[in-house]
Amino acid sequence: MVDHYEVIDVAMKVVGVGSVGTFCAVALLQADVDDPLFLQLKQARASVLEPYAGKSAYRNQGERVVVGQRLMQSASDMFLGWSQIGKPPVDFYLRQLRDMKVSVSLDTLPLAGFINYAHYCGWAVARAHAKAGDAAMISGYIGRSDAVDEALTRFARAYADQTEQDHAALVKAVKSGRIRTETKDAA
């Protein structure tokens, strides 16, 4: 499908915290004057789980990312793909650039809405995991007891506590001047 498009321009993209130190670019392609396509190229490094789970079965880390996205998403981007660029080769994955992220303001959500939101988040994660594994085997492993529910709850609480401790340490470091911050005017 991309063969129908011509590369018009490529620009480096400044990326978020999770991608610091990686190459990221946006490419403008056109099939016709009124048919632009923006693709994002993102460098794909080895998984952070590799030291614990072993090397990936995929030689191209971009392919690993793409296969994972296709497993988890019910419908993925039709331009989702992977490649290698340069010498030495650097692994990339590509996707259509569309910033259509939606978020829920948890601060203003009533308790019933929060519970409903948590339910659907859990459902989406469970669906992704079930799609990536054997749902019947996972269900059989979990069984009917509350052990998994309780373990996940303990983990979530410990994670939340750690996040609060990390934030308090950051605030303290900023107040002491050990870490400098900058603010932007909301103009």
C-alpha cells in the first residue's frame, strides 16, 4: 500500500519520556495532492524484559513491537510495519501518525464512574492477554478462588504507594534545589 505514496519530507520528532534516546521521525507521504499520509518511524530497542525472559524470538525489534501490538489490539493500523535503516542497522517500527488519544479525568470522576472505568480497563488488559495466550489455560490456572484477585490488588496498592513515595522524593528534591524545574505560562 505504501508503494502508492511518494515521500515528500521527513522531520525528527521530539519524543516523550519512555522513548528518550531513541530515534523518532515523522514522514509526510503523498499519493496525490489531496491524499497525504503521515507515518511515524520509531526506533525499537530490545525489550526491557529481555534480561529476565531471554532474547526475543524476533531478529528485528520492530517486528517484535508490531507483533505485540497486533496481538493486543482488536484492529491495528493498516500501515503498521517494521524495517531496518542505516549501517549498522537500526530496527524501527512504523505506524500511521494520528494523535487520537482520549483520556478520562480521574480527579472528577464519581466513584461509580471510576469503578466502571477500572472494570473496562481490566477487561481490555484481560482481552489482550487472552488473545496473546491460551485463554482456557489461563482461566484454568487462575481457577475460581480469589487468590489472583488478591495478589493483583496487593501489587496495585504497593505500586500506588511506591508512586506516591517517588513523587514525594521528587517534590523534596525540587524544593531543595537538587532538581531544577521549569514552568510554561498557560497563555
